[in-house]
Amino acid sequence: MRKINQIFYSLQGEGFYTGRAAVFIRFSGCNLKCSFCDTEHEEGTLMSDEEILEAISAYPSDMVILTGGEPALWIDEAFIDMLHKAGKYICIETNGTRPLPKGIDWVTCSPKEGAPLKIDHMDEVKVVYLGQDLSSYIKLPAKYHFLQPCSCRNTMEIVNYILQHPEWQLSLQTHKLIDIA
């Protein structure tokens, strides 16, 4: 059984796959308590893998995004294998503080200041920018490095930062800007 906060179908609003239709599996709970977190993820329902697969199969997209809270608290290789056998392309949005099972197709790491990373592979790094030192994050081994405003409040500060540090790219919370889930 896995504790699921919600399963929904929408467009990916952040990072590399912005604009892509995807099924989101939002897991309950997180091992960190970030002051800027905008997600209510503590509540949830225990679901079997079969129930999760049935719920996500109701949607036409092959992309599944594991998010949370922190999805690494709830997933294992058997779950990833089940999704692959169903023909799903699996993305995860993780804080990187827990090891991940093998086989995830796309890893988005959103590291948090002071939290040690326990993953060695990431495809993109997405940092919610609050004025913190970014020097350690740009060194993380990912092909893409995104800076994201905190709930769209400090966008111009980030634009100016990226103009001075072009190794970063802007990631807006598009789903908030266009008012979708």
C-alpha cells in the first residue's frame, strides 16, 4: 500500500517538460518541512499498486509524474517496474534526500539548503530561489539547471540573476499562471 494524496491529469507546469500532458501521482508526506512549500500533501488514502494503475490508466498520456510531498518515501523498484510494464514514461520530482529505485526515466531534483543529497543521478535541477547561494547547486551533475520563483513572487529578481549567470534557465510555475491544477 502507498499513501496517495491525489492522482490527477494536467499539464506539467515546471522545468524541462513544461506544457506536456501528464498524469500526476502526488504522494503524501515529506521528510522535510520547507517554509515556502505550497503543497498540501499530508492527507492521503492508502492505495494498492493495482488501484493506482487503474486510476492512472483512465488518462491518455504515457507520462507519469511522481511528486509529493516526497515520493521517494513510498516507491520501490516493483512500483517502477509495474509502471513501465503499463507503458508509462516515469518522471519523479524529489528533494534528493532519499535513494531512488532504479529505472526512473527522468529525475528532477529540487535540492533544499542544508539537506544532504542521497542520489547520484539527476536529469534536471530545479531550485526555488529565495536569494540563497547557488554555487553548490550549479555543480550538481544534471544537464539542465532551472531557477524558479517562489510562488511567482520574485520573478524579476530571478530574471536579473539569470542574465548575470546564463548557466541557469528560468522555470515558471506555468500551471499557476494559467490557473490549472
